Amino acid sequence: MEKPSKTKGRLEAEISEAIIKFEREYMGRGPEETRTFIIEDMIVVRLRGVLTPAEKSLARIDPNAHGRMLIKQVRIELLEKARPLLERIIHDVTGQTLRSLHTDISTATGERVIIFTLDGCPKLQKD
């Protein structure tokens, strides 16, 4: 039996909640703010305030940008290692299979974006 569809706003909220939980449990600390946007077969998650105090310090004091690159590399690697968990989260909430995952983090603002592309568009109720 097919699950009843949810509104776009409800799905976006559920994805945000699941990503916050993932960040807390897997990454060790949650973001200050999370927003999710579903655009056809794509999900964009924007997380604000994700840098740890040590990462903020490293990003500020390194004049050669080596520290900033290390932060980005570590964060990307951690997310890639967690891809099976993220695939399950997205599938459980949307009913769709994850096609690809893209991410970047700003060491200047502490904002991270995660973009998920899906095999299809989530089934949505009218708002």
C-alpha cells in the first residue's frame, strides 16, 4: 500500500528535522538553523552555524588558507562516508532514491549547503 503524500512544507520540515538529528548524532553538533527546499527532483538543505569553535579559530588565524581547505576536506569526507545513512534518511522521508549528493561549506560564514538529487519527484499533496 502506497503511503499518503504530504504537503511540500511538511516534507521540507521532516527533511530539516532528520538532517538536524543526523548532524547532532553523526557530526557531533547540530546547526543553529536549517532550511530545506524541494525543487522538483532536487532537495537543497541550507545549514547555518555548523562550524565548531576550533574550526572557526582555524579558519580565522590561517593566512595561507590551508586551515580553511582542511576544514572543507574533512567535512566533505565525513559526509561522503555517511552517504548510506543520508540515502536512507532521504528515502524514508520522500520515498525517492538518492541519485547524487553535493555539498560545500563556507568557512567565512559557517554555512553549509547539501544538495540531493533524486530519481524522481516526491509525491506531494496540494498545500
